[in-house]
Amino acid sequence: MSTLNFNKDSFSIDNLSWASVDAAKLPKKSEENWRYLKWGKLKKINFHGDFKNYLSDLDDLDLPQLDGYTIVIENGVFNDNLSHIPTHLDGLEFSFTKNNSLVKEDSYFDVLNTCFVNKSVNIRTVANAIIKEPINIVNVITSSEGFVNTNTHLYLSTNSSLTLNEFYLASDKTINGLTNHQCSISIEKEAKLVLNRYQYPNHNFQICKDVILQEEDSYYTSNNFSSSGILVRNDVRVKVSGENCHTELNGIFTPSSNEFIDNHTLIDHAAPNCKSFENYKGLIKSNGIGVFNGKVIVEKDAQRIEAFQQNNNILIHDDSTVYSKPELEIYADDVKCSHGSTTGQFDDEALFYLRSRGLSQDAAMEYLTLGFVHEILDCFKNLNHREFILKKFLLN
């Protein structure tokens, strides 16, 4: 069987949508972008779509302090009682409607998202609006074996700026649920977006796809922290269509026992005089598996591009596994581009030095871990969120 299993009576979609779902097929292992994923665990579950809102208090969830405005999406549905959105806010427009996405249906999960999503979270900044308070989207699944589809559309108008924090998690007793998320982002001229994403679905699954379009003189930074999940897949695709853009992708992924975290990124430079920076670090524990596959394309007319890509990984245990494949495709001749990858274990001499100064084995490992990830950790500017990340990957 090359599809997922659904309890069809529990979903509210029409026959035409079901026909599209039934016709779509899971990616094959022979497909390069999906070669490391194994669908066995997902295919054993009979997913349902019969949801209620169970949450009554955000304090029941494992979240850091949330400043600014908060949108809570529980099981794919807007939870008005727990959200905090002002009725009037200069420079920002919110709506919850079905919206056209930048995402093209080129995978099984794209088709599912199109068919199952009821409403999208739509956020638009008006021209010249500097939004000082961050927006938080808390996306939580609270029903075991539930199949949740969510969609976010961000539109940053000319010369506006915004910081968005996204949290993907599950309630304590929820297991074997699947969240299939898509995010489409349009960044107009001289606009700036910082997207901080925190993924820790624990005993659940998540598929996540971002499609970003940058116009001239725009700025996009993505900081991604993936700390747990039976299977987590991140697919980030950035199209740099205007000159003088800044693109930055940073990530930390920390799969542990029986967990799989897969990061696929693509930065496509289609215009000249742009810079991109990509830095992902994997900290793999127990028999966890991590994947980094990053590609940078510099098209023929995209001269004077500076593009740098790096992936470093630490295998904590002997049965830890990581697959790393940084790639460059360069069709222009006036560029500065580099890519690299390292995989290894913590240096025994450094560990011995710390132990000789009186530190325990665990404390010494914490110091080495902090030294390894601090470069990415510093990209998360909120101190409370930074401490939250530290707690997550030290305890995972």
C-alpha cells in the first residue's frame, strides 16, 4: 500500500477531494528527496479527523513565555478562547479563510494539505509597518492518531517588518498523531521577516513545507529548532527573485531514541547581487537518525552572488546516524560560493580536560554541547526562548 490509512467517515471533505487523496501516492524510496524516509510506522495507523478542542489553558502546554500576540491552532482549528489578537492593530491584518498558496502540489503531502485544510491563517503587514511585538502561532495536536492539516500564509508588504514564532507540539498524552503543515511567504521590496520555529511533537509525526518568495532588497531569516518526534520532515524552498536580498537559514536538530528528523532546503538565486547563509547543526543521540540535504542554485543571470552553506554534526552514541548532503549548482561565473559538512564525535581530549577540572561526565558533555550549538542558539534573540531550547536539547 502506497498511501496512508484514513477513517473516511470522520472527515468532512467531499467526494472530489477523496478522489484526489486516493489517487495520490506516498513518495518512493527511489526518489532522491525522500530516500531516507521509511513509511512503515505511518502506514500502520488508521488516522481520524474527528476533533474537539480539549485545551482550556496554555499553561497546560510546554511553552516558554509568550510575548506579543498569540494565535492558537488546536487540531487544525482556531481556538478563539486561548488566542490573543487585538481587535484593531495598526499595520497588521489577520484573517482565517481558504487562501491561494505559493505551494505547488508536487508531493503526496501537498495534495493532502490542499484537500483537507479548511481555513488558513492569513497574516498581512501593510506597507511601511514596523511590527514591534512578535506574533506567536501555537500549533498543537491533542488527539491521538489524529490527522491534522494546517496552512499559514504570510504577506509582507513593502518596507514592513515582522517577527513570527511558531510552536509545533502535542499535549502530554497524545501519541501517533500527524500534523501536515504548509507555509507560503511573500516578502515584498525592502520588507524583513524573521521566522523562529520550535518543533517538539514528541511521540507524534510532523511534515512541514515552507515556500518563500523574496523580492528585491528583502530580508528573510529562518531559525529552526527540531528537538523530538517519531518523524519530522522539514522542506524549505526559497526563491530569491529580486536583487540585493539577504537570505539566512539556521537550524538545530536533535533526534534521540527511535526518532527521525529530516531537513531538506533549497535556495534558488534567480537575481544578481544577493547573499545567502545556511548553517545547520545536528546533535544525534542514542539510535536517532538525522538528515540534512541542502541545495543552493545560482542561475545563469544571477551574477555576484555570495552563498555559504555549512552542516556540522555530532554523533553522541555509537548507534547514532546522520546523512549529510550539501549541494551547489552554479550556472553563473562571478560568484563566491562554498559548502561543507563535518560529522564526528566530541573530542576525547576536551572531555578528559573538563573531567580533570572536576566536572562530572554529564556536566562535561553539557559544556561541549553548548560550545557546539551556541552559534545557532545566538540566532534566537529572545532570551526566554533561548533558555527553553537549552532545556529541550539537554534533557532530550
